[in-house]
Amino acid sequence: MTDATVKKFMFVNRKAPHGTIYALEALEVVLITAAFDQDVSLVFLDDGVYQLKKTQQTKGIETKNFSPTYRALDGYDVEKLYVEKESLDARGLSEDDLLVDVIVLGSAEMGALMAEQDVVLSF
Amino acid sequence: MLHIVNKSPLANRTLENCLRVAAGGDILLIEDAVYAATKGNSFEQQMTKALEKFKVYVLQPDLDARGVGDRLIAGATPVDYGGFVELAANNKNCQSWL
């Protein structure tokens, strides 16, 4: 595949992980996109930052615990994970609370990164 | 009366609306509403204030699923599914703030 066909895809995750199906569906689409050798970025904003919280145990609510999948993204060459600092702060979370290594950006930096994408997909 | 809330306090105003209208009694936080009763959440102060007027219960399996079982604020009471059923049975009526 030539460079000309590679687009910058950003997936914007703004929903908490288990109350709706959005977070799980976003993961599915991210993995599909990665298979097409695209430039993929994942963004976690607002309640979306909760998707990356460590120690999620879904046994009690009898649903799939998909949180380990975030740790596997690296294996699909999905390495650009961005988290908004303001969203972490509003939820009493820090980078240490997250399952994976991320790049923490302020709101303005996040907005600029969003603006330079070819395709933005919202979840 | 039992009031049940299932939405994150930072995603929309459902819990805020419940707290404004509800006359007192029991509040049960389930699903994404459990984040409201976690330490460090920016809704924590409003939740703590609500404890003066309501008895607040939080569904433990939903806390665990979200990895915040160790962050419950003081004064809120964790319950399991059996506790959920008891709350529903022991109250005269119930409003789900969907």
C-alpha cells in the first residue's frame, strides 16, 4: 500500500465503558481500521477516560470484560492513545489509574490534533 | 420512596434533576451512575450534600465492573443484587430516572 492511500483516522471515545455498547463497538472498528494499515489515533475524552481504568471486573454484571483489549492494541500497531487531562482531573483519575501508556494532552492540544485528522469517528 | 439513577453525573443532568425533585428517602445508583459516588469525581461534593437528605445506595457489581470498587465515598452504602430487590420491596413506590 502506498503512502497516498493512508489517511489519518481518529476515534473519539466519550462514553463510559459498560453502561452503553459504544466503547466495545469503537474497539471493534479500531481493530478493523488497523488491519487496513491506516494512521490510527484513539482519543479518550469526558467519561471515555473511564474505559481505560485499571481493575475492571465485570463478573458481577455478567458482561464481557473487554478492558484487557486496550493492552493488545499495541500488537495491531495502534500506538497513539491520547487522553485529555481535564477529563482525568474531573474524575479524580491520574495516568497511574490507566491500563495502558497514553499521551496526556490539554483541551487546546486535543482540539488541534482533532482538527488535523482526515477522518474523525465518534463514539 | 426509592429513586433509581443509571446515568453518569458528568454525561448528563439526570442525577442532578433527581436530586432537585426527589423529596427524600432512598436513592440507588446503578450502572454509570455509580461514578457519582466515587472519590475525586467532580460530582462528589453534590453527592456528599445529598447524603444529608437521602440514604444513598450503590450497586457493588457496577462499581466493580468499572474498577472503582475501592473509591466509594463515605456515607454511601454498597448493595448487591439482593439488596436491590430488598430496596424495591421495602419501598412503597419507585421512580427510575432514565
